[in-house]
Amino acid sequence: MALFSPAYIDRIKRGHIVPGAPIDIIEDSPSTTVVDGNWGFGYVVSERVMEITIDKAKNNGVAASTIFKQSHVGRLADYPIMAAQAGMVALMTADSGRSAKSVAPFGGRESRLGTNPICIAILSNLNGPLFIDMATSVAA
């Protein structure tokens, strides 16, 4: 039995997360993919799309994907690390989707932006990949 945080249960009730939503590939080329996550669990959508992107990069030397309408993805680094472990360099960004905006623009008084994280990961000769995973706000 899976356990969900109260925040996820609330998001499901409000339709911000749709359990079991299909992952629809809207556009597909040898090196690009555009995906509609249909507000499915971001963890599931992001992992699947990263797998697709890694396969395309192996075949073409480079690949890029974009996902729209997906829910919370958790720690952004998990997905670029997948690519780094496959011997690649990866960059991933995210927005806050349907979540409440918690960042005021520079000089602003009201929250209007998400934390908009960014992660870059590369393979290293250390015990694991080298990566930076950060929010573009003061706090994630």
C-alpha cells in the first residue's frame, strides 16, 4: 500500500494530480520529444521521459524533451543523474505547475513565481555523478 503525504492527497482531490494519467507523446522526432503528462505524478512522467531522452541521445548524440501538464517531480537531480550515469551531460528545469506561487519577483511585494529549480549533472571520476540542483529563489 502506497502512502501519500497530505499535500498529495489534497492535490489529487483538487485535480492537480491525476493518478494513472496517460503519458501522451504529442510530438516525436529522432532527437526531440514533446510530452503531455496529463497532470500525472511527476515522478512517473519525468522518469519515463528521461529514459526516452537518454535512448534518443545514445542514438543521435544529443536529445531534448519537454513536458507540459505534470505534477510535482520531487528532487530534480534524480532525473539528470540518470543521464549522467549513462555517460551523458543533462540539464533539467521545472516550474511550479498548478502549485501555489511562493516567490515575489525582484522588487515585488506579492508571490507570483514558482521556485523554478534547475539541475545540471555530469559523469565524474568520483563515487557518483557531479551535479548541482538548486532553486532560482532564496529557498526551495
